[in-house]
Amino acid sequence: MTATISPETTRIGWIGTGVMGASMCGHLIKAGFRATVTSRTKSKAEGVLSQGAEWANSPREVAEKSDVVFSIVGFPSDVRQVLLGDDGALSGAVSGSILVDMTTSQPSLAREIYAAAKERNVTSVDAPVSGGDVGARNGTLSIMIGGDDDVVAALQPCWDAMGKTIVHQGPAGAGQDTKMVNQILIATNMIGVCEALLYGWRAGLDLETVLKSVGSGAAGSWSLTNLGPRIIENNFDPGFFVEHFIKDMGIALDECHRLGLSLPGLALGHQLYQAVKAQGYGREGTHALALALGQLSGIDWKQR
């Protein structure tokens, strides 16, 4: 039986205070949870530390002081290190505690973590998110969850603090599989958003006026509504890094190979984003695809 989780009785840990993690952890602190945090760069944790979080020097130390440990890092190799490494969270997790990985990572790794945790009487949940930096700041993320029914239900106060659309998709790994669906959708949608805006500009249209017409119709999408204005304003600050999106599409393509699927749209998106990174925009937001696509037609988007 999973213990009740509440701000009054539950100590949380947080690993990774980057673009999204800092805001997400901040929401849990605002909800009343006591937090212990660690991150690769301590300066990135200053915001949550100023909110009352306690600093720890390693994921292991975080787990030793926590009932529920959340992680959101960059790549599957980072997930493996911070959760399963010699100084990882599982090595310090107490019996009955919970590990919640919110990184977009490999479904197979989520299942491996679940099995390793179970051997130590610890439960793990995979809970990747969608909504970018805006959703993280506003507490409106979509959270896709894989794990045991009772554990997922017990974590509801935490989900409510961070997200708006919270869906338990199935057993361990199901959250990550659902996130792959999400990333496949975004890959081709972003091509459409960027190509459409390039067309509108070359045709001499006022792009802000164009968005008013197309944003609420059949062509509307989250990417168009939230990232379209950033493209127009030449604001390519990352809500989600290009290099991380390339990682996600690579995971999805690997899963496609395992499942015997041919998804040429996803493969095209992956190749185009490799070009974005090659042009020096790997640490920009995913909407920087507009810059690379512009170059194909001799358009320097930032100097237009």
C-alpha cells in the first residue's frame, strides 16, 4: 500500500533545474512541499534555493533525504547516471520511496529502472511532459505517465502542482511511448509552421495578421500559436533545445526500427533538425528550424 503523499508529510527531491525543471520544482515548493535539489550547475538552482529548497551534492544525497525523487535531465545517458549510477538516486533511495523520471527518454530504460528499483523495494514512474518552458512556468504541462496504478494515483498532489492534462497511460514505459507519439506529431508540424511563415513573408504578407486568420482555423496548433510569434519576433530562445529534440526523434526512430515501422515524415524531420544543429543552432529552441529552412531559399530570416 502506497503511503499518502501530501505537502505536510512528504519530502521531495529534485534532480535537474534547467529550462523546465526549475519551474516545475518551484511549483511543488509553492504547493508546500519541502524540497532537496541537485543539478549539474548549482547556479541554475538559485531560484528554487531562494524559495527554500535545500542543496545536495549528488543524486544519492537527494534520495537519502526524500520520499519522492523527481528527475528531469537531458539525455538517456544522463538519466542512467543520475538514477542508476554509483552515486545515483537509487543507491540512496530508502525502502518504499518513489523515483519519478520526467525526462523524455527511452521506453526500454524506463522499464529497466522500474525493474532495478523493484529489487530494492522502491517504485519508479516515467512521466515525460509536453508544453515547453511556457507550460512549465504556468503549471499547465501535459504529463504522460507510466507506472503502477496506486503509485500514480498517490502522486496526484504533485501532478496537480505541475500540470493540467494528467493521463496515466499504462505500466512502466508507457509514458515514454506516449511522449514518442507527441514528438512524432511535433516533428512534422514544426516543418509546416516554419514553411508557412516563410511563404507568407516572401509573399509580402503581414505575418502577425496572417496568424490571426489561420491560428484559430483548421491549421491551428500549439506550435503555431506559441512559437509562431517567437519566429516572427526573431526570438529563438529555447523552450526546448534543438539538440534535445534531435535526441527525442532518434529515440523514436530506434523504436520504429524495433516495431517494424516506416515513418518517413519523422525521418525527414530528424534530418532537417540535424541541419539546424549543423548551422550552429543546437542550443536554440525547436522553432529555429525556420532559420535553416530559410537558408534553403537564400533567406536570412534574422536580417529580413
